Amino acid sequence: MSSLRSLTDDMDLYHRAFSIYHRIAERDKVLGRWVEKELREVVNGWTAGVTGQEPLRVLSIGPGEGAIETKILQVLHGCRKPHPRIHTTVLEPVADQTDRFKQRVADPAAQLPDTTFDWRIEKLEDYQAAAANAAKFHFISSVHSIYYVPDLEASLKDLYARLEPGGLMLIVLVAEDSGMGRVWKGFPGLQSMRDPYPTSAEIESACASQGIPLGRQLTINVRSNIGFCLPEPPNLSEEGSLLLDFFAHVGHFVRDAPPDLQRKVREFLGSDKCSERGAGGEVIFKGDWRAFIIEK
């Protein structure tokens, strides 16, 4: 086990592994639909406490190339009481992801008039640690990006303090009772191989500890066919190997992990604790996410 390394130690490998799950889970499609329907219903009629000519201030945490964040900003523009101006502070530590986000919003098709951006190539914890960053926000968005903070309770306490009265904070992450959550909890020996990865249960516990009202919790159903990552290594494709890297969150899991551990992880992924069977016998992974809507 000591030879195993966290997947995030090699960000190129991480992005390759993530891209496999991103594709089979139809991540952008699923999240995009949820934003268009569920989030739109949440913010319809929301005034956000914006006064006079001040812009709606948004903090975007780890949005990557901005596919989902762009949709969120579009929905905020379309509130029943639209705010003519939006100013978004973007925290994204990977420069090329930020460049893609910039290209996306520069395209007229993005339909984001009167929107300005403050681009920060930094992690959330670095932004929070800087005394100069005392701004408050009407909307804070963390979609699958709260996983890597070193101190979850401190980060959530700080983010809640940064919300203006009447502001909203959206947090989306893996549901505790999903297949992904159960893999992480089911193999505690892998915990030391990777960054601490909170699920919805840790958000609930951290908010309770800090006196942060949880507000609404919504489940986002995610299903994906993972049969190609379950064969024995001699019959495992490169994509199947990368997907196992992602599930275990261990770089080169098939190459470096003991065969018995690999077998146990594959069997667990294919069991009814994590998956269900499709009409044709496919192994369909239950990868549900939980969305928290926190209002101040």
C-alpha cells in the first residue's frame, strides 16, 4: 500500500481518468439539465438583497473550463427580477482550464451581457487566507470542487460569512449513499493514498458544527455503465484501467495495487451496494450527487 500514490499527485493522469467518468456519466448534460430546471426554480423571484445599481456578486469555486458555471450565470441573468449587472470572481487553480472558461464566456453564444470577471489562478484556501480578499457575495457556487479543501469546517464557515444577507450558496458533491460514496467509505485503507474526499454526510456534519443552516437538499440522479472497468487486468482496456484509477482515486491503481485489493474494489463496484443491473445485464453504477442550497 505504501507504494500507492494519490491520483491528484499527477494532474495529467487525474484529468485523463476524470474525463472517462465525465463522459460515461454525461456529467455536463446531467448537471446542465439540473441547473436549467431545478436551480432556475430556486432562483426565480430571488432578490438576493441587491440594492441600487450594485452588481450581483458571484464567487465561482473551481469551475474548470466553465461549462456548468456559464449555465449558472445564464440562469442568474434570467431571474424573475433580473439584475442587469453580474460580477463574478473565479477561483480556478489550473491556468489552461481558466483560459477555456475565458474563451467560453467571450463567445456571443454564451449570452452573458453586462457580466464582468475577476480571474484568480488560485485555490480556495489560498484565497481565503489572504486578508485582502474580504469581499462578500450574493451567490457562491461550488460544483464538485469542495473535495480538496484541507479544512472543510473552516472553509464552509468562511464561505458562509462571505454571503450577503439573503445570499445563496450552492454546493454540489457526491452523495453519501451513492456508489461513489460507498466506495470511498468501504475502503478506508485508500484514504491515506489520496486527499480527504468529503461526501454529503461531511457537509451536513460540518454545517451542523458551524451553525450553518442547511436549507434545501436535492438529489441529482446519475447512472453510468461501468462494465468495461470490471474484467481481470489481462482483459482490461486502458479506459477501464483509468476508470478504476478514478474510482479508487489512486494513480496507476491496476499497475501498483495488490491484486487482491484490485479484485475487492472491482467486486464492490459491481455489487448491489454500488450498482444496479440494466435490462440487458449491464452494470449500471449509481453515482448520485447531492445539491445543498444554503441561504443566509
